[in-house]
Amino acid sequence: MRSHHNANDLPEQYSQVNTGSADGYAACWNFASGKDGISALSLKRTLEIGSYQTAWAMLHRLRSILVRPDRELLRGKVEVDETYIGGLDPGLPGGRAQGKKVLTCVAVELIEPKGFGRCRMAPVADASAESLLAFVSTNVEPGATVITDAWQSYRGLEKKGYIHDRRSQRAASARGEDPGALLPGVHRIASLAKRWLLGTHQGAVDAAHLPSYLNEFVFRFNRRGSRNRGMLFYRVLELAVAHDPVRYQDLARTKRPKAKRPKPPGKRGLPPSLDRPRQNRPWRQHDSG
């Protein structure tokens, strides 16, 4: 099926998925039915959509409606840690130093005796107590046991009403244990998210739209046990109908400054091979007479 729709001409009431056309439902089905989702380029080829921008806008409208405002917070035992998401950043010091990569917080429920429940992921401005505690307060229910490493910014969790289980990587190394095994849940989630971004989207995710991609990953991970893909399709449509319209201008807007336009070219002259003084050729003057 071929589409000639423009991303700016979507019906107002269906602006999330362009469900005013068959392509809108087809885009939503391809988005929900695939285990790992679909990239804008693949959607463009599958539905024979006229432009990449239209396919990109369709998918981002779907990503923008995946978070329910009234969704339940994580509860029980919850691991919390940070990771960097992005391309290679040569020369970046270790630890939590700032760079081109995006610092992202990860939280995941632990299920006894073994397994993981729901997860949450979101970029944060920095590794300060203000940023990390705000992420925990937004995503974890007070009274839950929050398991973190020994980073100092987490020390205020008990004052926020959480049971704080601090695990020191340095102490684990001194005991001869593997420091990476202290927080297996968040490390697993971070690894899966990075693999998904590289696999489905080839890592072509900028910082401005990373939250939307993380929302999609969380949506898929939390419903990984669903055997009926049609139910996921129904849930996405249900969320789209309940959500406010999302315009293309809001999706394409970015905080990164635009590159300055180059100055217009000046007066053009002849190339060096032709820019020569006129030679004295009297026979040409005679012929022209």
C-alpha cells in the first residue's frame, strides 16, 4: 500500500498515529506486533510511505503516548543505578564524569527467588543527589527497599521514606567477589536497552529524543510476557485515543542550536584557466570586419 500523506496534514483527533488512514493502523500494528519494534526506515519501506519524515513522525507519536500518567510505581525490592547511553566518546574519564554520552538512570524490581519485574529508565542531568533522588521518588513507591551502590548521592533515600540497601563495589573487590554481581538487575536492563538501540535503530538516537526511545523499551520490557501481540496493539491504540494531540513541530523541536548558514558567495569570476589577458590576434579582427 502506498501513502501520499504529509506529516503536517494528519487529522487532529488522530495525530498520534494517523489512524484516519489505513497506513495509521498498519504503522501501529507494525510498531506493536514486532518483538523489537521497527525503525522509521523499515516502516517507510514496508508501507511504501512517501517520505522518511512521515514514517519517523508516526513512530514518535506512538512513543510519546506509551507512558500512562497513573501508572503504578515500582515496589518491593528495587535495584537502582546509572549508565551511559550513546556512541563512543574518546578521552572521556571514567566514573560519572560528564561527556557526550547521556547519563541514564535505571530501576528494576526484583522477584524472589529469581527474576525481574517491571523496570523504569530515564535520562538525568547529572549524578547529583537532586537528580538521582528525584528519579527514585518519581518511579519507586515509598517504603520499598532500594538497592544501590555506595555512591554518595543516594544517601538521602532513607529520609525520603525508603529502606536503603547500600552495596560497596570496593568492599566486594576486597572480599574477592565480582563487583558487577552486586546489581545484576540494572546491569541486565542497561545491556538489553543498549543492544536494542543498536539492533533496531542502529544506534541512530540523539539525546533530544532518547527519552521517547527509552519509554518504548520500557513498554516492551514490561510486557515481555504477553503472548498475544494483538493485545499490545489494542493497548497502544487505547493509549493513543486517551492522549492529547502531538504535533509534528513538537516532535521535531530540538534544543541543540542550528548550524549557522554559510555566507552567500561573492561575485564569481572566471576559473584560472580562462582568466588570462586578451592576446593580440589581428586576423580575428580582420575576419570580424
